[in-house]
Amino acid sequence: MNLRAYALKAILIASACAMAAGAIAQEEFYRGKRVTLLINFAPGGPTDIEGRLLARHVGKHIPGKPTIIVQNMDGAGGAVGTNYLGEIAPKDGTYFAYLTGPAWRHVSVKEKARVDFLTYNVIAYQPGTTVYYARTDIAPGIKRAADILKAQQVVVGGLAADSSKDLLERLVLDMLGVKYKYVTGYQGNAGARLALQRGEISMFAESPPGYRSIVAPGIVAKGEAVPLFYDPGWNGTRYTTPAQVRGLDMKPFNEFFKETMGREPEGKPWDIYRHILAINGAMQRMVVMPPGVPKAAMEALRSAISKLETDKEFATDAEKSVGFVPDYEASENVQAEVRRALSVPAEDKEWIANYIANAPR
């Protein structure tokens, strides 16, 4: 065996030893421990459904197989749970979170954050979208999606004036020229959904897990509501069809707008709409650990989430629970990708701030 072969063999042995040592360290780190998964929205909503799906399966892929319990902490459009993770949650690796909306909040309301979101440890993220639907009894009657343009008494519900959900709802209605009343402050999607069923609001939007599992087989199937459109994926250069909406009988908003308005969408509201899609849509769901957690904890969780990609039990459960299999991006480059994405021109931030302040009541 020549010198080069000896050197290569030595490198491979050293690498294998390092990997083995890392696996042992991770296993010892979590052996016998209980880990809490925080979900920043209320039980029954899309974030909760997906978060509990993750909690049921990710533990078996974490060395040491720790017990995972779920804690819901909703409020302020997800900000309460996000702030708790950064300020109060244990930083010993026994606490992580499944969050919706933190990336957009960092961009749009950074001054309100008590802990800079860029100091959190992003382990993985999942692209997402939003499905819009409305009651059929909005005057003069909604039988199909295009009828929303002639609706006279739309009352759209939201979670928080500065949340991406509320902004998207208002932006699409403003671009379509639909007059509406805006009611926000509902504690999660489940609360707003119930308000729509009671007739307190007449339009709402939520991500596909809630729509597929609750709305479509419920009020849509009964003829009490109709689907309108969904947000397309947007990566800054082209539109994509999110996996979560494949098979649903509705159009992406950009196509719906062109078909009903007879022209392409344009202007500042359209620019802001696509900013939100590029950030919140690409990172709608995020698996995050608090600032300052041990590296072994982050590596163990990231590796475990990556292994879900080939977990058949997870895939079967996901299809049953949410109608699709979540596709998490959990590479070592995630943190850098998030930092690069969270950049919006100052003039657009100012426009957003004014838009939030002048929300119709």
C-alpha cells in the first residue's frame, strides 16, 4: 500500500471515529430526558396539527430517544410563543419550537421583538401557502370564487394586524377592489374558523392542513362556504405550485386576478404581497431552538428531522393528518439562508408600517 493510500485510509478512519463519537455524544445528551415542543398557535389549527405530527415521529430519530411533549402557547399572531422561546425557555437543548410567522414578523415589526430573531437557532423550515375561503351567504350570494368581486358585506377575520396572514388577506381584497370590514385578534385559526361558522366574519384564510382536514370536509362540503384561491409559491423569479394545494379545485391568486380582472397584478400592494410570499411562504413553518443551546442538541435535532424524509410511518401519518407529506429543509446552511432572506427595502418596510396602522375597522 503506497503512502497516498495510507493517508486516505487514515482520513477515513478518523472521519468514522469522529462520526461515531458525535453520535455517542448526542445519544448521551438526550438519554432519559424529556423534551418540550412549543407550538405558537392554539390547539386545532394548522400549526398545531403539523407540530403534533412532527412530535409523534421525530423523537425516534433523536439519539437517546427522548420523550417529546407538546405545549401550545398562542397569542398576538404567534408572537407570545416566539418571545417565550427566546426569553424564558430553557437553553439546555430540552426545548424547541414549531413556529408559524416569525420570519415575517422579524421583517415587519422588528422593533417589537424583545429578542432578535436572528439570534435564534433555526434548525429547519418548510415552505407553505394559504387557502382563502368565504361564506356562501355574503350578499348578494357567493356560489363560485369569482363572485367575491361583487360581494357587498365581506367581513374578513384575522389574528393580529401585523401578522402575515392579516396582511395577505387585506392585500388580496384591496387589489381586487372588494370593500370589506376587518376584524382581528382571534386566538388562532380554530377561533377564527368558529367565528366564520357563527357568521361573525364571512371570510378567512389558513394553511392547507386546517383547510383539508376541517374546512373542506366540513363547511365547504355542506355548501356553507366556497374556496376562493391560494397563494402561489414565489422565489423572487418564478411562481410555483406548493405541494400542499395539489389536487385542490382552486387557482393561485395571480391567475385568479388575471382571469377576473383581465390584466396582470401590479403596483406597490402587489410588490408587498410577493415580499410576504418570498419570506413567509418559503419559511412558513420553522423548527427553532432558543439562542445559546448546545451544538450537540442542534445537530441531533437537525439530523432527526432530515431522517423524516425516508420515514414511511411519518409519510403515512402525514397523508392521513394533513393531506400531504411536509418537506423540511434541514441542511447545515439553513441559518445562513434565513439571514439572507430576511431583507426588505426600507421604503417597503415603511409602506408596510403605514398599511398596518391604517387597517380598516
